[in-house]
Amino acid sequence: MENKAEKVKPYNSGKGKKKEVEIMFDNISGKYDFLNHLLSLGIDRKWRKNLISMLAATKPASILDMATGTGDLAIMTSKFIPSAKITGLDLSRGMLDIGRKKIIERNLQVKIEMIQGDSENMPFETSTFDAVTVAFGVRNYENLLKGLSEANRVMKNGGNIYILEFSKPKNTFFRFFFNLYFKFILPIVGRLTSRDPKAYRYLFESVQAFPAYEDFLAIMDKAGFKSNNYKIQSFGICSIYHGVKL
Ligand SMILES: C[S@@+](CC[C@H](N)C(=O)[O-])C[C@H]1O[C@@H](n2cnc3c(N)ncnc32)[C@H](O)[C@@H]1O
């Protein structure tokens, strides 16, 4: 199954998607947290909490948070699973710098480590982690299957992966408002508050092109995950995908 989102790039500058994504997140890193919570009206916290409560039920001791960005999911996970050792990995130095500051402010340095690296080619041994999480990261991967296969490689047998990503509401009524918001309102707010309006056009286009629901489960299956399933969040604005490495 083709993933059209791999062709959607922030700038179309001739550089590969991965490089453009890194540059974009470096550019918007200073405003990312503020805009993230503003544009989602704070609902993203609820989605993250839902993912963490599923994760916590599996009692993982070591967790990899791929595409960790400024570390919001890693930090929240540490609050709900204080015994876990969490590793956050991200391409963007700018995003990680902000994440590291937040970790120091919360005195979580012993529990969370932030590493710069590529989810599609990770600097970890095979079978290292009990669980892997990704929030709003996989849509940005240059090669989704490679990123998910790498996640599978670094997980221990029996480990769980939880992926939070935008999907499109299945109901046409909700999808109409979802598209209206993403296509018109979000870019206006983005243009007013950020110096990189292309980032918000990219957000809309990448969400439109990204495989959701059964299409995404098929890619998880190809990457080696079993018992794949998803839970719809807020009428399908987002979904939490779950799979197991057996
Ligand atoms: C929308 S942000 C999400 C950050 C964070 N997970 C959150 O929930 O707020 C997407 C992040 O994915 C990172 N990213 C994209 N492709 C990546 C890759 N191949 N390897 C590592 N990080 C990547 C970007 O640098 C960016 O920080």
C-alpha cells in the first residue's frame, strides 16, 4: 500500500523529506509547545493520557519515545509510570534542546534521556526496549515502513508499541469541520503566530495524505507487528494504534 504522505514535504526545496522535516522543526521549535496546545485547544493532553493509560497497563520498565520532539509524551509518561526509564529520540536539535530544558526544570534527568537520531536507523541494539511510543511523529517519516520496522527491531519480544497520530473522522459531518479547521483556521493562526507558515500548510497536506485506520494497520503488520488494533479519539481526529512484537 502506497503512503502518499512520504511525498508531502514542508518546503519542496529539492532536499529529501527527512532533511526538510528536521529544518522545519528546528524553525518552529521555539513556538511548538505553545501552538500545539493552542491549536488542539488542549485536547492533545487527553489523547496523550489515553495512550499512557494503555501503556501503563503493560508495566514497561524501559520505553523508547520515537520522534519525541520537546518531550511532552516522555514527560507525561514519566509522571504516570515513575519507575520507567525513558529514552526520547528525535531528528531536530532545536526540539530536543527545549525538551532537555523541560526535563531539567522537572528534575527528571535520571528518568528521561534525550538523544538526537533518526527513527529509521536507530543507534540501539536489537531487543532493547519493553515498549515504544510515538505521538504525531510517524506522519513525518520519510519511510514509514522503515521507521516502524526499526521500532520492531529495538523492541523485546512481547513488547508493545503505541502510536498516536491524526486520522480523519469517518463521519462526513465531522470530517467537514475537521477539514475546514485544518485547511483554513489552522494556517491563519499559524501565520499570525509563527514565522514559518509553510509548516501549517504541510500539517494539513500531510494529514490528508497519511494512511489511517486499516491502511495504517496493514503497514504495522508489514513491519512485523501482531494483534494490531486502533482506538478512535475525539470522533476520529486522532487514533491510537497498538501492536505487539511476538
Ligand atoms: C509533530 S512533532 C511531535 C513531537 C512530540 N512527539 C509531541 O507529541 O509533541 C514531530 C517530531 O518528529 C520528529 N521526526 C520526524 N521524523 C523523524 C525521524 N525520522 N527520526 C526522528 N525524529 C523524527 C521531528 O523532528 C519532530 O520533532
